[in-house]
Amino acid sequence: MKLNNLENYIDQKILARGLAYFKENRVLSIEAIGDNEYEAKVEGTELYTVAVTLDEEDHIIDSVCTCPYDMGEYCKHQVAVFFGLREMKGDSGRQSGDSGTQPPAVITKPLIEKQDQPPAIREILAGRQKEELIDFLLKIASAHEEIRRQIEFDFFNGSEIEEIKQSIRLIRTYIDQYADCHGDVSYENVYQASEGAGLVLEKARANLQKRKNLQAVQLALCVIHEMLSLIQSADDSDGVISGEIEESLAFIEEVIEIGELNQSDQQSIFELLAEETISSRYRDWTGWQLSYLECCSKLADTQVLRDECDRLFTLTIADKDENSWSGSYFIERVKLIRYNTIKRNEGPDQAREFIEENLKYTSFRVMAIENAMQEQDYAKAEKLALAGEDLDQNSSGLVKRWKEYRYAMYKETGNLEKQRAIAREFIFDGNYEYYRELKRTYCANEWLSVYPQIILQLEEQKKTHYAVYSQILIEEAEKQKLLQYLQESPSEIESFYQYLLPEFQDAVYTIFLRHIEQTAAKSSDRKAYQHVCSIIGSLKRAGGDKQALANKQELLLRYQKKPAFRDELSKI
């Protein structure tokens, strides 16, 4: 990843936050400490240090930050510094040709190295009296609500309940600042409006480091609740708000998986998450509801909690329509969570019994088949796969999956007849890989009488448009048939002409010219004209320089009223 194309590689949510930090001048300094080595100070919840090492071409080869973020390769502080380094090196634009919805690079006052900077803010403030500084902060806080909330938040030293209240106020202050008179937040302001949520989540991480696990979870839930409210009145096209929610859920999972919860915290966190699991606020966000249920199941290491988990399993699927795709999917996910809970706490026998009770769900049938194959009970595995094909006959993808299991078991057991039969079915469905598989089951002499039948059958079934047909012709060097195929489908000539040279050189040129003529006749914009020119380029690469030149001159005469087309042709 280079400084000038970092937008293409960094998660959009982190990229947006880093850019916001950069625009807000939170990168206080960048100091060159060695050859292509830099150290930066970034203002976040605390003052963080970011180290970056580049190579001679400005590739980022190493970077670390002192913040506690560990949910991805780069944090927002690092990304902010990357933007700063890019501007410092005079490349504040994005790589040419980039597209998409990434936030644009922003040109601000160029950063300078530390030794050339004016006195740091710390030095300016260090000589002031305490009362003078307090008066100064009060003056700023009275004029800027978000700064007042930030001071209250950062220097808060009260009860845990009050800390939660302060956190909610901070999140809402940022939202209010960037909302319009109707309370809605536009696309352009979503990143900034969500900034308070990021600060609170950092506070939650600080609580986790202090082993204040329950408080950490409660702060993460504050973020989720406030972001759920925000998402109803904001344009979250880039997934910034939902990203804050998902990061908070991932943090809660992290708290649970650390495994250092005392009994009191475990019980309290379970109760909190159980309440979230069945809350109506997640009616339209079932994925997040499943995340809570998963967390509850991991906490349920006593019979009392497992009984409560069973109640949650029942409640969450009670209103789901099993006949709808979404309802069936949700129920299957809940049952998988329940299965893992049983496996974790009750053992393999009970888990296997649960699998057998839920074979109508794909995940459980897969587990049952794989268990049977692992135990070499191929009769059972075949029976399960065949039943799956019958059950899912309206889903070609699932039918193929069950057939693949049968193919694997027939191959493993040496049942050549059934293996070949399924391979043929896959070939006629367009799967070339099974053509190679089938070929390996015959000796060379036998195969010479087998593959022509496959080609003929594809032709009879009018499946010559399947990629497998042309691939077979190339595999078996059936050049005459390939030529005939291309004469009927000239648009394919660019992909296959090399297989016909030099034997059918003149015929190849003729097909190319037909393809160019047909494509040109349908072209009406510059992109289409460029495509025509690229085909002419392919004709030249095939050795048809003379034909390409003559064709170019013919097109220039024919399309005199299309200046854009003539312009593109002149570039050949």
C-alpha cells in the first residue's frame, strides 16, 4: 500500500475516521526520526504516538500506534498520519483512476517537520497559571457545546452511572451539531456526527483495560443504542453508523472471550445482553440480534444460564415464518448457536442428536454427511445426500452441493460407475472441472471414443453456448469444430483465435472482420468506439496487420458523421 492509493486498501469506516481526524487538525506533529521513518503525535481520547516506516517509493512497510485499538490492521490515528505524510510529501490527490465512494483527499496547510514548527501548544500553555487556564477553558466551553461535553467526558471522575449519562450526552452533542433543523443528518455529515460514538467506544476500551468489564459493556451498549436512533434519520450509504454498531458488538464479544469475568459481572452482562436479544429495537436488524444471542450462549456456562438461553432461543424464533427465506435462515442461525452451546456444554453425543433432529436445515445436513463420511459410513452419507437433493429440488445450488458430496464419496470408495454418472451430469450443467475429472477415470484409448459423445450430446442439447463446450474443443484440439463454433459466434474470436493459428489464418481474419463490423454497427458512444478499436488491435496481434489497416480505412469512410469514432480510429 502506497501513500497515494491508501483509499483502495483501508476499511472505509476507518478511512473516514482517519480523514476526519486529519481534517480536524488532530495530527499535532510529524517528525522525521530517520531515513523514511516518522513519528507523529495524534490527539484522540488521549495523546497517541504513531510510528510509520516507508520505503523509497512511499510504500507503508510498517506502522504502529500506542492506542488500544486492535480490531484491524490500522486505526484512525494511523490513517490520519498517512494523510498527513502524503500531504507533507506533496501528494494530496488520490491515485489517478480511482473511483468509488471513498472520502476525497483534502488539501489543507502542508505539515512541516517538527524542528521547523512554531512553539508547541504545550510550551505555550506551560507558563500559564492554573486559574488562567481554567478561565480560558471555561470561556471556550461556554462558546462550544461539543468542547464542554468533551471536557466533561475526558475529565469525569464520578460514578459509573454518571459516566454512562455523560457518554450519552457526548454522543448526542456530536449528532446535534451536525443535524439539520429537522434532526436529520446528511451523507456529508455522517462521519462527524458519529465521532462521539467512537470516543465513547475508546472509553469502553479503557474500562476493559482496568478490568471494569460490566462498565465497558454498558458503554458499548450506549453507542449501539444511540447509533440505532441515528441510523433512522441519517444517510448511512457508506455504512459508517452501522460500522460503529458492528464495532461495538465486536468489542462486547471481545470482553466475553477474554474469559476474565467474575461471577457477578458474568451474570450482569448476560442479563443485559439477554434483554437486548429480545428487544423490539432489533426487529429490522436480525443480524445484530443474533450477535447478542451468540454472546449469551458463550456466557451460559451454568445450568441456570443455559436454561435462560433456551428461553431466548425459543423467544427469538417464535414470530419467524419458517416458510420464508429470511425466516428459515434466521431459525437456522439460531439453531446453530444452540448446537454450539450443546456441543460446548453437554458433549458430542447430545450435539449429534441435535444434528439428527434438524436435518431439514442445510448446515445440519452438511454436518451429518461429513460426520458419516469421516466414520466411513458411506451408505448413510449417500442416503442423506440423496434425501437432500429431493428436499431441495427447487434450489439448483443446493442440489449441486449434495451431488458433490455423493461424487466425493463415490470417488473415495472407488464406485467408478456412479462417479462417472455424476461427472457427466456436472459437465452438461456447464462445469468444466468435472470434464477433467471424468477424463482421468479412462485410459487414453478408451477416452478417444468417450469425449466425442460428450461433444455430440452438448450439441444436441443446444448447450454450445456453455463455456464447457469451447473448453472441451480446445482440450481435445478439435480445431475444425472450434472454427465452426466461432463462425456461428464471432464475438468469441478474441478469446480463441490463437488456438486456430496458423492452420486457419484466413478464416480467423474473416471472423474478426465480421465481429468488428457487427460491433461497430451497434456502437454509439466513445467507450463502444474504443471497444471496436481494441478488437482491431486483437486482429493485428493475430497477424492481420494488412486486414486491420484496410478495415480501419473502411470504417473511417463509413462513419464520417461520427467524429468521436473517427478520433478513436485515428489512434490505432
